Amino acid sequence: MKRRINTWSWLTALLFLMPSLAGISRAQAQEITVLNPLGQPPAIVRVPMAPRIADLEGKTIYIVDIGFTDTHQLFTEMQKLLAEKYPQTTWIVRKKIGTYFDDDPKLWAEIKEQGHGMIMGVGH
């Protein structure tokens, strides 16, 4: 008759027998101090939001598309709707280079120079 050996019970028994087989008793075991390799994160510096524009009349507002799938058409339609609702406001749709996390210094400089506000479209 064959007996099946349970692997987990053998491993558990070995873990308990290892110190005694190596000649180390629990009294001889030493404590060690382990340091966290992550360290301390830097303090978070809060950046306040930009002040709100009092009204949109005569202003230029950029709608920035970060390139999320199928959003450019949405922002183009949004530009048309906003132009109908606020005809005295100039609405400009621009596509940002890269992804949300990539910087686009030329676009930011254009918005700072010519725009009064921005809508950042991050997708759906």
C-alpha cells in the first residue's frame, strides 16, 4: 500500500528543525535591526489654484487635448458649443505633445502669452 507524503507538512517540520540542526537554540538567537530603505518622503508643498476669471467676455480660453483616445472630436464639438453659448469669447483647441505626464513648454508659453484661461481635457 502506497502512502502519499504531504509536502507542506514536511516543509513545516524542516522549518522548525533547522535551528536545532544547525546547533542554534532560541536562547542563542540574536536580534537585528532592519531599516526601511524607502526613507522619509519630502514634505508636500501645496500650490494654490489660479484665481478665477470674473467673466469670459473678450477672453481667450484654450481647450487642451492630451491625446486620450477619441477625445479630439469631443473637444472640437465642445469648442463649437461653447462658442455658441459665449460668442464674445475665443475658444482655441490645441493638442498637447506626449501624454498627460509629459511637458509641453511651447504650448504653455503660448497659453500664458495669448490666453486668459485653459480647460485641460484629460479624457473619459
